[in-house]
Amino acid sequence: NAGVTQTPKFRILKIGQSMTLQCAQDMNHNYMYWYRQDPGMGLKLIYYSVGAGITDKGEVPNGYNVSRSTTEDFPLRLELAAPSQTSVYFCASSYSGTGNQPQHFGDGTRLSIL
Amino acid sequence: GQNIDQPTEMTATEGAIVQINCTYQTSGFNGLFWYQQHAGEAPTFLSYNVLDGLEEKGRFSSFLSRSKGYSYLLLKELQMKDSASYLCAVPQTGANNLFFGTGTRLTVIP
């Protein structure tokens, strides 16, 4: 069972380039999330989705965009990469958004902007 | 809003017991999660507490006191593989997501 799959695992971008981080889950979870984690810091929520066609901003959405056309996929788009976006990005999913349903995380994408 | 405080780092000896504390402030409490994160890896779910008291799960136990806004994770019979960061998280008020603390990095030494 794959769980949450993120691609790519590593990427180096130049300032101003664009890219899409892919995230797919096979657990039929309604809720999906994108976090970034900087060294020594906690997980910061970028965007989340409560179902196909519905997305909402988290704590640090600037510079990112998301879409949710299917239950399985939740890609994160960086339009104009900036050095401040160098981070580790984690995608997660859960059956519901509250209560005792834990979030399941992908292995992360390590992104460097140079 | 929410706030979570955890110690930044802890060191303990293999075979010993360690307690990792978490204090939180949130309105509309709806449970508290503990996650484990090994260096360079994804967080993995450890425990969930919504009622006061101790929940035991093998070598790991988690305690909650809602009146004190306090939780701890207790790790017994420490093993080298327990070296990791331990993240405390609470559901974000009025939103369908979790608010994470910055985590406690535990180092287990021989």
C-alpha cells in the first residue's frame, strides 16, 4: 500500500523558475495538506483541501498555488521561485479534518532555490 | 489562535526513561497528537489524546491534562532508534488542519 506519494524527492531550481510538486494518495482520504518545514522549525501549513474542487489557504500561502481536481491528487505549484522557498515540502492526507483522524505524510520533497 | 511550547532538545541514555513535555494554548480543545520524525524522514503518527489521563501503547505512553493545557510523551526502555524529533500538535481552531509545535529533538546515547 503506497499511502501518500510525493514526487520529485529532490529538486534544485533557479530563481524565477516554476515547478509543480506532485502529491497522490490512495487511501480515499478527503482531506489533503501541504506543509513546508525549515531547519529547526515546525511544520507550517501552506494550503489544504477538504475535497475535490475545494482548497483553502493555510498559514504561509504566498508564492504558491494548488488545485484539487480529483480526490487522489493535490499538486503544489511554485510560479516564481525565490530563495525563501528553499525548504522541505511535505504532503499529508487524512480521512477527516478534526477529531482522532491522524494525518499521513509523504516522504517529502527537498527543494533548493539558487 | 494557538501556541505550543516544547523543549528544543533532550538527551537520554539507552535503556532509560524520558519524558517529553508539551504545553499548549488553544480555544475549543479537540484533542492532541504526538508525531515522531526521524531526521530526513516524514512525521509518523504516535498517539492521540482527547480525554485526561495516560494512554499506553507499548514502550510509548502519552498523558493529557486539559485543565493545565499540558501533555507529555513518555518513552520507556529507550533504544538508539528512538533518536528523533517528537512533534506535539493540536487541531487548529475553526479550521480543518493541525497546528504543530517546533518539536523536541531527542538524542539517545549509549
